Amino acid sequence: MAASLGFRGAASGLRYWSGRRRPVGSLAAVCSRSMASKTPVGFIGLGNMGNPMAKNLIKHGYPLILYDVFPDVCKEFKEAGEQVASSPADVAEKADRIITMLPSSMNSIEVYSGANGILKKVKKGSLLIDSSTIDPSVSKELAKEVEKMGAVFMDAPVSGGAARSGNLTFMVGGVENEFAAAQELLGCMGSNVLYCGAVGSGQSAKICNNMLLAISMIGTAEAMNLGIRSGLDPKLLAKILNMSSGRCWSSDTYNPVPGVMDGVPSSNNYQGGFGTTLMAKDLGLAQDSATSTKTPILLGSVAHQIYRMMCSKGYSKKDFSSVFQYLREEETF
Amino acid sequence: MAASLGFRGAASGLRYWSGRRRPVGSLAAVCSRSMASKTPVGFIGLGNMGNPMAKNLIKHGYPLILYDVFPDVCKEFKEAGEQVASSPADVAEKADRIITMLPSSMNSIEVYSGANGILKKVKKGSLLIDSSTIDPSVSKELAKEVEKMGAVFMDAPVSGGAARSGNLTFMVGGVENEFAAAQELLGCMGSNVLYCGAVGSGQSAKICNNMLLAISMIGTAEAMNLGIRSGLDPKLLAKILNMSSGRCWSSDTYNPVPGVMDGVPSSNNYQGGFGTTLMAKDLGLAQDSATSTKTPILLGSVAHQIYRMMCSKGYSKKDFSSVFQYLREEETF
Amino acid sequence: MAASLGFRGAASGLRYWSGRRRPVGSLAAVCSRSMASKTPVGFIGLGNMGNPMAKNLIKHGYPLILYDVFPDVCKEFKEAGEQVASSPADVAEKADRIITMLPSSMNSIEVYSGANGILKKVKKGSLLIDSSTIDPSVSKELAKEVEKMGAVFMDAPVSGGAARSGNLTFMVGGVENEFAAAQELLGCMGSNVLYCGAVGSGQSAKICNNMLLAISMIGTAEAMNLGIRSGLDPKLLAKILNMSSGRCWSSDTYNPVPGVMDGVPSSNNYQGGFGTTLMAKDLGLAQDSATSTKTPILLGSVAHQIYRMMCSKGYSKKDFSSVFQYLREEETF
Amino acid sequence: MAASLGFRGAASGLRYWSGRRRPVGSLAAVCSRSMASKTPVGFIGLGNMGNPMAKNLIKHGYPLILYDVFPDVCKEFKEAGEQVASSPADVAEKADRIITMLPSSMNSIEVYSGANGILKKVKKGSLLIDSSTIDPSVSKELAKEVEKMGAVFMDAPVSGGAARSGNLTFMVGGVENEFAAAQELLGCMGSNVLYCGAVGSGQSAKICNNMLLAISMIGTAEAMNLGIRSGLDPKLLAKILNMSSGRCWSSDTYNPVPGVMDGVPSSNNYQGGFGTTLMAKDLGLAQDSATSTKTPILLGSVAHQIYRMMCSKGYSKKDFSSVFQYLREEETF
């Protein structure tokens, strides 16, 4: 524990860093510099996202203490020599830095506050980072409980990119002077680690980003579809939009029309990428936030309902850019 | 006429150029190269957009033959030594390259096909460029009539930017081998001149772009508002969005939240820029196109209605980014 | 002709009648009273709606002069002894009261103003009733042309109900003192004949009604679906809504949930009734009207887009209440 | 207590009654019949709705034990001879039938489960009726806690009408064989008492009804506005809609256009009635239900956002039919 705190003290000597792409070179430098003192890191939740994230930590030299409700998913790690714990409480007993990556608010509550939850055994001074995308008010509740135990909680949901290649963006909420410590670990798994403010603000930032993403993706799909039906060439139209004020990430980096760009889900039958179900879930969180803060979100609400409908029309496992296909397809019954 | 055609022949020696930003240097080069043979250019419609466009042509050395239904707006040009015509027909008699910049489909029809319209006196081989934003089907109709007279019609609506600084984008539809001739003139008024396809495709491209622009602007306003109400700092949130998948022209170049960026309408009480009424008009054209091509545009329709409501709530003359103010403001009655 | 005008004079002796259900008894009385002087009535457009409407006129004792672009559909009438004309102009030569029932604005223009259109041979004093659902501005244009020929034009689109049983509502626009004459014929085909104001107002009233109908139908489908998913019994929920402020025609007369009511399309696999394509068309007209009058129609626009999407998802021939199925269905791909 | 249960046993001799308007005569009969054995009824929450409801119970001969967080609002009742308690727990000690009427889920939780809440002193066999409009999942939670204490909980939110005149509709969820007991009291305050199913189903039914109400109200406002701008007479248009398939409670009973009907808020500058803020709140509950049951509610969501925007534009205290004014008004800044 002392070692770990010492380590974190060293890490906090890093310059405060927010909102800029960290040069890959310096990241490597930091990681090799701290290699000597690397203590085990807890990791709970080894699903589609958690699995490659955990592997990236291992690549950067961190020994892991792993846990997942489905013991099978831990096998692979056990065989590779990592330590598997019997419960979240067990992880908390063995590691003083823990990352959680869970599918819903309910799961986060269970893992932290449940009968065998982290809080049953958490050590004073531990750093608990929840990378799940959940309701910001739940993050705030968890932070309070964690604080009572003398530990530190940060929310650090992930946005965009591919977990495998470490090309993720973390949006981090929590006490500012612990940010460097969180960033040490998160920087091993993502190319961008952004400090967003107090606890819960990581969630809020991600929710706002993904709502805008959903809106501009559907907007791009509608605009491309309208243009194509009006006789325009899809590639030329994409080029024009991208040189003009309609330009957005969905049009220039992740175009939803098959054949316009290579290497994106739309050119691979909408396989891979970010599933429609996940987008519907995030838009549900945006809706909740908007209702509780009494913020009008007209397009955000309609976007939510569109992804909701797609989920019940067979698009749930396709990438969210498949909204182009959804709007366009003409079935004949 | 022969001279003019000869000139256009020379111009067409320019390399075909579409979809890339033309270096300012080379533009100047082209313009000075052709200075010697510059014949007068007709210009009809000297409103908010037409006025600075005409001045940019003059700056590039083109003598103009001007016309506007309101004679007063021509005064300024007359005093500066330009020639003022008595009707569109009169312009067509004196110039074989004419640019029209008019507020609606009805105005374009009147100026071309009316009792004293261009078509009454148009010379064979003339190049008629309509920069008005109108219904693509009207552009196609006008093109047919112009073609019957042995002349060439192109639609070249303008998008974004400021007319005064010549920072406009022209989206051009028409016969491809006349594009270079159009580009010679349009390149004096805009930094981007994009070839979009057959007649009417300039309009279609602009309509698609502006629909996507409206959607992403409203989306940005909703996301920023939701974030701010959730406790995030506006500048930090903008930074995060711009590094993430929510990034779009409305978030990174024209942010609608006062104080986030300098030099944009949101930081100047939404003065200047692109008025809400004009956006509502363009979205009406998008709606018409969508209805006639049977294309579903859910977000495009809602965006249309939002700008429609803003027009009746006192926002008609404000920049279209004032949707942020519209969504946010809390009046107390 | 004189006879016909005399007849119409007699008809106008009927009490002015608007907005109340005409007792079936008195309708029969009127019809038998005028039986003696019944002159032939022209009928153009014998499609799904026109066919049963024409038959109801025959039942009430009117000889018909028929025309349709597809000669086959006239056969049935010819065999029954009715007269078939060779063109709309031919109909106009032989009848001084003509009813048209056509699928679109373009068709109405063609039938009235085309090369062999009604206007080529229309007699002075003729009464021309267009029951097509078209753009009100087209109705007004046609009325002007008809008036120049000394004849009378009325728009009388049809709403709801079944054409076969004569259970239709006509919404009539035109000169008020000709309403009784129109009502004589329309009353044979529909149980409600409503005077709406000047020419075009029949179309406007129908467009408003059908937009509200679409909105409340989708609203009913959403509310029933939400209730059912929340555990409520569909029949009980319908009963509650119908006793409360959510009550509407779509909930109490045409409930979209299978099994809640008998004798409606939802209980017959959404066969029959009013097709999704037709509703999408009417909502397109509402959208056009709203855009040209600058009226915000948020829900109307979204309803339009929902029916537009349904058309491309295999619902085009189903009754418009199938929006319940569209919202509910969970396919597994 | 025995007396009370005995009374409730007698009441349950009433015929099971759901979904039909109870004749006023028979209501009076029942009430006078049970007058002799009337034991005190607890009443917690004496706001805009609770106040007249409590008075109607008094009119029917029930002595009350009252409580409100704001002691002032109890004064009036105290002066009239009713008993005022010091806390919800105190009410529960003195009465075995309690009605609660509170503004939010949080308030209901506090009144039931708080430090001085009902559950601290509730007697076995007590009947607790919560007429607040809250999240159905909260109702279910409260029911579980109440059941543990050996008492009965029912949710009975109120819809439409005026509390003063007793013209309310109660939508009741809970154990069916206790419905008659609830109905005895609720029938004194409302003309309709509807059994909806298990606990929480009263809330669900109300939420569905009010969502459909909001949708059809906005739809009516849009249709009336579109018709008026198209030149139709408002009264005539309302008449036509009400005879046609657009007919709904909002068009025929509560028309939002000033001057069309007497005695409704639209003819009294939108004073009184059901406030925009309350409608926004109910639509927030509908949104929550839809998100948690994964039900698509496109129009419900847009309706929610419209009322959300109205709340920040000075309409919060106006009747919800003021959406007509909101859509129509043209301010000049």
C-alpha cells in the first residue's frame, strides 16, 4: 500500500494534462519509468470492452487481479499467469488500484456495494476507477460511499475507437489532484485521457458526446440518402459535405454509406464498431439526464427513439451507422 | 461575343478542378493572366449576398453590367463607374456571361422567363450562372429553356462563409465541360468551387449540406446545453467534443455557445452570419425534395420545424446558431 | 342544359345544410323527389374510391357518362348499360355535372387542362366537382380556369369511412350558393357533406383532419404499446383511455391493437381500411401547406416521416393503424 | 380498527364496479347508507389538488385527520373542526384509512418511509391510498414495504377534470378484492373510479392517458393553426374535425383555440386547468417508463420536449392547451 501510494505520488509529478493528444513517445517513457514499482491492478468486468483493456494493461507491465461474474472469461488470463479473485471484495483486498468495466448502473452498484462488493474490503487510499457508462447520479452516489471508506472514486467512461488497439478516449471525473494517478493507468489503454471535472462529469461528457454523435450520424445518413435519391454520386456528396459546413466525424471519419470509405463498418456490412443497442442505451442515459435537469433535447429524443426502433427491427447487433440502411432499405413483403 | 467565347476557350485551358481548396496564390495568378481579355459580366440581384459578390468580381478586374429591381442598390455601383442596365433582358443584350443571385424560385423564374427576362435577349453561347438557392426542379426547368436558346445554364448556389471576404463555397451543377468557364468567375468570389454533376445537382448538394448543418447545429446546441446544465464547463466540453466523435463544424468552427469561441456570431449576440429565416427556407427546400423523392428525413423535419418556430419567436434575423439561446433561455413572465 | 340548370335551381331550394348528419330518411326523400328530372352525370376516375362512388350514384337513379384512362375499368359499367366516353372532353360535352376522383394533383391538372381535358368542351354553367385529394393551391388554379369558361368548380375531397357503403364524409370548398347543387350529388355517396368555405378549403379541411388523425393514431399506438409493455391489459387500457382525456377516434372507433375491437382493420391483419401510402401522401400535402404558410407542425412532420418509413418497410398496403404493429414488432434476424 | 374493517367489509358488498360512470344518485345512496359507521380518514398533502379532495370527503361525512408539511394550509381545516396531526406517523396512529396526495416520487417516499413516516406507526389492516402521480416502480416499492407491515397499499392517481367539483377520474392499482374499499372513499372525490390491475397499474394507466392527451392536444393545436393559416374559420374547422376522424377530447371538449368553445381555459387566457409544468412532469414519467420498458415513443418524446421548452418560455403556469398560443404567436423583437 505504501509502495502504491508512493508510486502514485511519483505519478502525480507528471504535468497536469488535459484535452490534448499525448505524444505516444512520452507515454512509453512514463510507462517504462514506472515499470520497476508496478504493483498489481484489480480489473473487474472482462466483457467485449474490458477484455482488450485488461490486455493492454498487461502489455504495459501491470500484473492484474481479475474478476468477472462469468468465471469462464477469466480462464484465458489465468492460463497466461494472471491472478483470478473470487469476488470484487477479494480483488479489493489484493489491489489498491481497481478498474471496473460493467454493462449497467445496476451492475456497478452490485460490484461496489453488493454483499461481496469492493466496499466490503477496500483499503484506505485505494483508487477505484469505474469505466462503465452509467447514470452520473449513480457515479456520484458510489463516490460518496467510497469516500466514507477513505478511498478515491473516479468515473472514466470510454468513448469511440477500438479497445484492442488502445485507441480509446477516457473522459474522467473526480478530484483533480488524483487525475494524474488515474491517467497513468488509463493512458495505457487509451490515446486520449480527458479531465472533465468533479465526479460524474466524465459520464456527463460522454453522454453529451454520444448524443451529439447519434444526432450527427442520423443527420449524415438522412443527408446522404436524400442526396443519393436526388441523383448525386455518394462519394462526391461525401467529399462536398466534408469541405463544407455539414462536415462532421460521421461524414468524414465514419461515413455510413457503403462504398464511400474503406475500413469502416458501413463497408463491412455494418459488422463491428459500436452497436445500435449500446447507442440506444447511451441515449436513454441522455434522456434521463435531460429529464432530471429539465433540458429540452428535441433531436436527442428523436434520435433515441430511432435507435430504440432499430433495436426491435433486427439492427441491435449492427454498428450504429446502419441507421443509413434502416432509413434506406425498401423491403418488398 | 467571339472575344468572349475565345476567352472562355482560354479559360477552359485551366486544369479541371473540383473538390480541393484552391491555393490563394494560384487564384491570383489565373486572374491576372486573364486580365487583358476581360469582357463585361452581367450581375443581377444585388442584395446582402449579391452586393459583396459583385464587388469581388470588380476587384478581380471584371467590368459589370448590373441590374436589381430596387434601383437604389445600383447607385453605389453606378457612382463607382459600373454600367447599370434597365432590365434583365438589357443585361443579356450587353453581356454573354451573367450571374444571378435572387431570393426565391419565383424571382429566378421572373428574371429568366419574365416579360423583360434574360431569355428575351440572351445571345447564343452565353453562360448563365444562377447562384440563387432554389428548388432543383426549377433549376432544371430554367436549364431547358436556356438550352432552347442555344445558351448554357448552370446552378451554383453558395454555402457558408462570408460573402465579403470571398470565403464562399459554390456548389455547381451543369454540363461538365463548361465547368471551367463557370469556375473562372466563381473562383473570384469563393474559395471553393465544387462540381456536383448535372444541372440541379448544385442545388441538391447545397440542400443536403444545409440540412446536415442545421441538424448538427441543433445537436451541438442541445449537447452543450445538456452538459452545461449537468455542471460541465462550456469551453472544456467543447474541447472534449472536438477531440471525440461528436466533433462537427458547428462544434469546432462555429460553436453556438457565447464565450466558447471568438469571432463567431455566438460571441457577438448572434449578429451577422447566416440568418434563421434563411435556414428555415433551405430546410423547406429539403422538405420538398424529401417529399418528392419519398425520402424519410426524421431529424431534418424536426430541425425544419424548430427553425420555423424560431422565426415566429423573434429569432428571424439572428444567426442560426442562436438555436442555443432559443433552447436555453428562461424567461420569466 | 336548360333542364339541368332548372334541376339545379330546384335542388337549391333545399335548406342550406352543413355540419350535421343528414337523416337517411330525408336523403331518400330528396333523391326520389328529383328522380324525374335526373340528367346524366359525368364521372371521371373509377379506381378504388371512384368505382363504388359511381355505383352509389347509379343506385340513386343517376345515369352516368364514364371515363377512365384504363378502359378496362369501364367495362363493368358499360355492361350494366352506362355510357362510356372517349376522353374527359367527351364527358364535358355530354354532361353538365361532372365528378372527378383522381390520385394526384398532376392527374387533376391533366384531366381538366390537358389536350383532351374537360376545359376543351365544358359547357357554360356546368358544375365540376373534384373529389381528388390534392394541393389546395392546385384546386384554386383549376377553379380560376373553370371560372373563365363560365362554369363552376368545387373541391370536395373525401374523408374516412368506406366508399362502398356510402359512409363517406365530403369536405366541400367553393361558392356557397352552389353548395346545395353539389350536395345533391355528394349526398348520394356520403353520409356527411360539409361546407368548408371558398375553393380550396375542402382540401385544407381534409388535410388538417388527416394530419390530426395520423398524429392521434400514432399517439394511440404508442400509448397502448407503452401500457401493454408496462403490464396493462389492452382492452382495459382502451376502456380507460376512452373514458378519459386521451379519448380519440383512433382509440374508441378504430383501435389499432388487434383484439381490442371487432370489425376494424387491426382485427383483420390490417387489411382494408385506409392504406399507409395514402396517409403518407396526405401528410406530404400537409407538409407542403405548412411550409408555404410557414406554420410549425412538429408532430405532423414526425408523423409524416413515420408513415414515410413504414412505406419502405412493407407496410404500404396495410391500413394506417398498422403503425401499432410497426412500433411493436420485434423481428429476429 | 375492527369497526373500520367491518365497515370495509360492508363496503365490499357493493357490486364490483369498474369503467362505468357511476350515477350520482346511487353514489349519494351509498354514502348516506354508510354514514353511521364513518370512522376518521387520514389525509396527507393539502395542496392544489389535495385541498378540494379533502373537502369533498368532509362533505360526504368523513371526519379527517390531516397533515401537511406546511402547517398553514391545515389552519382552515382546524378552524372548521377537523383534527390536525403532527406527522404522517401521527396520522397513521389515528386513522386506518389514509389518502396521500403529494407532488413527487421523493415526497411519497418521505411520507411513507421517512423518519416520521406512515410506516413507523401504521396499523395492521390499514388501507393506504396514494393519489400522487409518481413513477410506477416507486409505487411498487412502497407497496412491498406496506405489505410487510400487514397493511394494504393502492396507487390511485387522478386524471383530468376539476378537483373542486368532484369531477375527477381515479385510476386504481392494487389487490382487486380491496378495490371496493378504496372506491368507497375515492367515489366521494371523483365521478369515475377505474380498476386498472396490480399495484402500479394506476400510475401506468394515467401515464399512458396523459401521454396520449399531450399528443392529441398538440396535434389539435397544429391542425387548427394550419387550418386557420390556410384560411379556414376556426369554429367551422373544429366542427368538421369533431364530425370526422380527427375528433378527440382536445378538439371536442377542451379546444385550445380561443373563442371556439366557452368555459375552457383557451377562452380564459389559458388560466386554470392543467398546468404546462404538470404535463411536462407526466411526460417525463412516460419517458422514464418507455426507456425502462424499451418502448419506442416518437411522438410522446417530441411532445415531452415541446412542453419542456414551453416551461422555459413563460408558459409554465398556463393551461397545457396554451401550446396553441406557443405555436402560433408571432412576437416582434
